[in-house]
Amino acid sequence: MPEYVCRLCPRQCGALRTEEKGEGFCGMPALPVIARAGLHHWEEPCISGARGAGTVFFSGCVLGCVYCQNGSISRERFGRAVSAGRLREIFEELVAQGAHNIDLVSPTPYVPTILEALEEPLPVPVVWNTGGYERVETLRRLEGKVQVWLPDMKYADSALAAKYSGAADYFETASAAIREMVRQTGNYVMEDGLLKRGVLIRHLLLPGALENTKRVLDWAAETFRPGQVLFSLMAQYTPQPGAEGLLARAITGGEYRAALAYMENLGIADGYCQERTSARAEYTPDFDLTGV
């Protein structure tokens, strides 16, 4: 793979990417760095199913969320670099293990190599599991290669996005990206309880940020018709070591109930509401190079 100047993500930092060296915001090389690849049972039921999603956890991230539960790979960049050929082998090994899909977690820094690995279609859907902070131009390069989009919509509040993720332009960027995802897939398609095609939007309720959640829910209800997308309201926020202020606590029962009631009143019924009991550290997988 030749070196190139990277403008894959909305930051467009122009970093020089080579096979072994990365610069710029994510700091990652051109070859994919992977921390774990295996069957994962903690995604939404329509993704994990009975056998699990074939999840590939990539290192590095285009966001800088201070509360990230995967900090060892998103910020510390732990993992092993693999070639496009090895990446394809990992996909095929996961399919052989019974994976319902290939679930690519935080894959954006590695689009060129992923496209090479997906040159031949897989027998299961490809899931693009992302923080939502994506360039529309980059997503268009993936058209026809990704069947299921699994983006976050973290913020409708630009001040909160700047404070917690270093991305004041998050809302306008993510909303445009999600509309592009829906354009590519059309209305979601379920077969035997599994999402085969479409968009599932996630939103993580943060402590003290109920108004942000309400604004995200307002946007979803105003933008998409029933049957067009799925929505997942997540309650798994877990305070990370060194967390300060509001982020030092979990969400309260009152915040959780208020968010559920608001979602119900808006008529958002296609999707999932995660229980507060999911806010447990053991649900974060071990990043130990399994399957790499």
C-alpha cells in the first residue's frame, strides 16, 4: 500500500499515512491495527443474534471522547497491524465460527485497506459500527460494501460535543452522515430477528445531559419515518478512571425514566431501550489480540 495524505474523517488533518507510521489526530498507520476479533454477544439483539456478531475491534479513533470505555485501544492504540489479506482471513474465520455478520468497530481510519479486504462479497452482512463522526465523501466509497450501518448520534449540543469529544461540529457532521447511510440502504430489513440491511442509530445517555438526549430524540423523530431506521437508547455509561464532575457518576434512575418516557411520547418505537444494569465494566471485552 503506498503512503498517502489522509482526509478520511471530518477532521481532514492531512496526516501522512504509511504502512507502519501514523500522524495526525488518530495517529494510526495505513495498515489496520486490531486489538480483538471474535464473536460478540453484547450488541443489540438484531446484531448479536443467537451466535454472536463477528466483531473486529480496530485501534485508534477519529473522536476523542473523554468517557470512552475502550480507552486502551481508542487512545492508547493497543493492537497489531495486519495486511489486507490477513484482514480478509479474519473475516472468513469469524464467518466459519458462525458469526451472523462482520461487525467493524471504529474502522474509519482504515477505509482503503478494508475496501481491499471486502473486494469479494462476504456471505453475511458487513456492519459499520461507528461513533457517527464521518465524512459523507468517505461513506460513499463504501456504498455496496456495507449492508448495516450502526452509527452513534452522541450529541445535538455542540458545546457538549466540544467538551467531551473535541468535535464542536459533531451534530451537523453526524446528521449528514446518517442521512447518507439511510440513502444507501433504504428502510431497514429484518429477517428472523436479524438486521440484514439498514441503519440502527445509537445514543448513549450521559449523566447530567438529559436535555442533550431529548434534542437527539427530537431530531430522530423529525428526520425519519416509522419503519425507516431503528433507534437504540443506551444506558451503559460507566465512569472511567479519573472521571470528574458529572462524568464521575452513573446515570440516575430519574434520568433513565425521563429519557424513556420522552422517547415513548415521541412515538419512537422501532428499536431498543437498554437497561441500566448494562452499566457494568465486565461488558467491555478484553483487548488481548484474540483472533488477530
